[in-house]
Amino acid sequence: MPSTNRSIFSQPSPILDFAWYPAASAHVPATYCFVASVRECPVKLLDASDGRLRASYSIVDHRERQVAPHSLAFNLITDKLYCGFEDAIEVFDVNRPGEGRRLRTTPSKKSRDGLKGIVSALAFSNDASSGVYAAGSLSPSSSLSSNIAIFTEATGEVPVMFVGDENQADSFGIRASVTQLMFNPMQPYLLYASFRRRDAIYTWDVRGDVSVPVQIFTKGVRSASGPDSSQQTRCADLTNQKLRFDIDIGGRWLGWGDQHGDVHIFDLNTGAEDPSGITQPERVRYATEQVLPVATFHAHEDAIGSVSFHPLEPLLLSVSGSRHFDTVVTHPENSDSSSDETDSDSDEDRHSATPSSRRRPKENIVAEVRHSHPQPTTHDDSIKLWSFKSQSENNTSIILGPADSLVQPVLCS
């Protein structure tokens, strides 16, 4: 069993988001750090070894209040930090703490143009020469605008395109809040997105037509009736919680946890080859492919908030935890002892009682008044490390196994 080293860095307020420095390594102390967004505080660059504050990056609104961004992302050359908040993206020079440069995602609050709402997701393409990055908003897309926009570092606040087609109002984006964006590490033109209360992950090819997704990854039954046909899960079974997915460094596998404690593995190479010879940008105009998981296993007894692949080994880390408010049902006083008497006298009372006496409340009913709000509880707040090495693989293999691989936890916390 591997040894574990735990470090707890307490913060004064809730943490909205965090991001590791892209080249972080425990063997290189200068790079072993991460940024964290703490409510009503500047963005903090913390040392991962001892939690000391290395630098802070301040975002101030028109009321001189500290604004904590909802999304954080480093660019490919790791010299800039991008922070998304309401109707804007703040860009900081990592080597120069202090104030940054603000990019307005919409001309004004009353304007219908641009990317409106809280910028909840940021993701950079692995094509360093292009400087392309995507931004998503918590405001659901409407028939007039999309809530996913593509930017470049060169153009600044002017978006290159929106994920949607204004000539097709019925397919202008997904009518839900964006919770995560991610580009494929090996195919930087493929953009993956997850949405709040949507039981699917959508993929667009930004080289071609972005009015409809290329693929939809879902746990539901395969259907060909349209992009929204995967939404077969009842609304009561969905959650507002962010459920973060991940793609391995080879761009082959996608891992995703759900609110029931199951982990689903998808093969991203499904449908990659097209015998008709139609290129990917041309094919997305005609059909959207629905992809089902190649492997599913039960990992936790609660919602899985995040999964992450190891960069070099066939390992997957899963983290669970969700707030549950258990309701307490109170019963009238002496209800058990008086139940028989009440049942035997019910018929006689029904005929002999006057209208005024029927409306008179029972004297043995006592109302209980709560003086405190119920506190949330967690059913399973654990961290598990899963191995995907099959029995036929040796210990040096770094390729994720197929659907029949041996999935077993190697470390639990």
C-alpha cells in the first residue's frame, strides 16, 4: 500500500475553484504550487508543500470589493493566469502579482451581445501556436446568444466564434449552465463540455460547423432522434453539483462520475474512422453520434464530484461527497397509546359530534418548533485510486485496458 502525505491548508471562506501550475512537480520546489479562488479574497498562489502564500492577484469591482473568480486557467506557456467572473475575464501576469487586465465578455449588462453571466469554465487548447481558449457561462443559452465562446490570446475580448448557429435558433447552444470545458490533449480542435443538470457530455469540432455537437457521451439508451434525445434521465435524478470529467493524456479515454457513485469510461476513438471518406467538419452537419460507456463500475456511495487520470500510469482518482439534508418527521404526543382508542370511537364521534366540535383540534397534538436549521451531512466523503491494469498486462504497461480490464482500488482515503 503506498504511503500517503496529507496537508490541510485552511481558508477563511469557501473555495470556488483551484488550478495546479501546469508544470508542478514535487521534485522541483519552484513549480510545486497551485492557485485558489477564495470568496471575498484575492486569488492566492499557494505553495503545495507548506501552504504559504507566494503571491496574490487582486480583482476589484466598482464598489471596491474583492471578487473571487469562478474559474481559473493557465495558458499553454504558463506566463498568464486567466480568471473568469461575472461578464468578464481577468488576465494576470504570473510573474507580476497585483492587478491584471480585464477583458469584457459583453459590452454592457443590458446588451444582448457577447458572453453574458458568470464565466464558470475556462479551457485552453493544446495548440500553443494558436492561443485558442474556450469560455463558458452559468447563464443558460438563449435563442439570441450562446453560452460557450471561443477566444484567442491575440484578439483579446473579441470572440472568434460561438458554439451555436444564429441562423438555427433551435440549435443555438445547450439550454443549460456550463460547468466544465476541456480540449482533447491530442486533438486540440475537439471541445468537450458538461452542463448543470444534464446527464451527457457534448463534443464540438471547432474546425467546422459548431451548430450541432459531433458526439454526445451519455449513460442512457442509444437513440438517433436528435442531440437532446440523450436526456432520458428524470429531472429528480439529476443534481446541481459540478461533476468534473477528465481525459487521459493520450486523448483516448474519458472518465466521468455520476451522482449515484458510478464511474463511466468512454472510448474517444469510437467512430473516429469514417469509411465514406467524409472529413470530420463535413460529417457534423448531418448527424450527431451518441456514444455509450465501454466500462462502468460502482466506486462510491455518494455523488462523485471529480475524477482524474494519472499522466503516466493507468490509474484513475475519484473523489466523492455531497450535501444531504435528512428530514425528521415528528409525530403527535401519545399517538401510539391512543391509536386504538381513537379508532374505536371514530364512528361514534362522527355521528354524535356537532359541527363546531368537529372543527375543534385534538388536545393531545403538540406542535414541535425548530429553533435551528438542519445541518447537511455526507454519506461518503472518500478518495479512491483505481487501477486499470488487466491481469495479462505487466507492471510496466501504461495503456488503459479494454472494457474487461480488472478495475480495483489500490488506495482509499
